Amino acid sequence: MKKIFLVVLVAAMLAATTAMATEGMKIGYIDLQRALVESDAGKKAKVDLDSIEKSKKTAIDEKVKSINKIEEELGKQSSVLSPEARKVREEELERLQRDFQRLVADARAELQKKEQELTDAILKDMSEIVDVYGKEEGYTIIIRSEVILHAKKELDITDVIIKKFNEVKEKSKDEPKEKPKEKSKGKK
């Protein structure tokens, strides 16, 4: 009987402690992917990446045209070319195809690297904004929405963080950069 009473007492105390602890907690969550895409810096990064992708695509398209031209010429001339000349043309075509594959792989790698750099920089700055906002507003915890199965929409602080992030970025653009201090030339 005493054991049952003790177990019930411990369970009741545990439940009461948990209820009191959660009452004082302030919880929020942020959709970092949406914040990244909808922030001004994220939109600019997208434009920059699209520009790089477009220039790479132009170079790739030029390479495809030259490969197609050589394939076409080889097809038309195959009956009149000597075996040696045909072999030279086929080797040239193979070289162009290898160059093309290398060009595509390099373009993809460069684009991914640039995207990662831009994303990392934005997320680093955004993380700092979330940290400051969380402290100022008294949040106990702010979680990424990707790990949440269910939460009330009122706990979503994504829009607030995007707004604050854009404000901070705009303010930092408007502030004049400090000029490096000139070394004084003193006489010895």
C-alpha cells in the first residue's frame, strides 16, 4: 500500500513539475528554407545563381553545336573520307565529347559551390538574427520547422525573422563603411 501511495505521489509531483515548467516556456519555430527563399538576400542569391547558370548554359550550348556540326560532317563525308582522315575526325569528335562532359561537370560543380557559399552566408547571418530575436523576446527555444511534426501556427516566427533579417541587411548596406585609419607619419 505504501509503495502504491509513493508511486502515485511521485507521479503527481512529476506531472505538476512538468506542467509548471512548460507554463514558463516560450517556444517558436522557423522555416529556414522559406526564410532563405523569401528574404531579400535569398532572392538576390537566386538571381546571381540564375545568371551564372545562364552563362554556363550558353557555353555548353556552343559546345553542343560544335559537336553536332562535326557529327553531321562526319556522317556526310564518311563514304568519301580515307580511313586515316575518318579516324582523325572521330578522335576530334571524341575529344570534343570529353571536353563537353568536363565542361558540364565543372559548370555543375561551380554552380553547386557558389550556391553553398551563398546559402551558408545567409544562414549564418539569419542564425545570428534568430539568436538575438530569441533573447530579446524571451524565447526558451526556437526550433527549425523541418523537425516538427505538429505545431500551432502562432508559434511560427518565420515572417518576423525574414522582416528583421531584411531590415538588418538594409541597415548594414546604408551605413557607410569605415575608412581604414591612415598611419601617421611621425618624424624620428
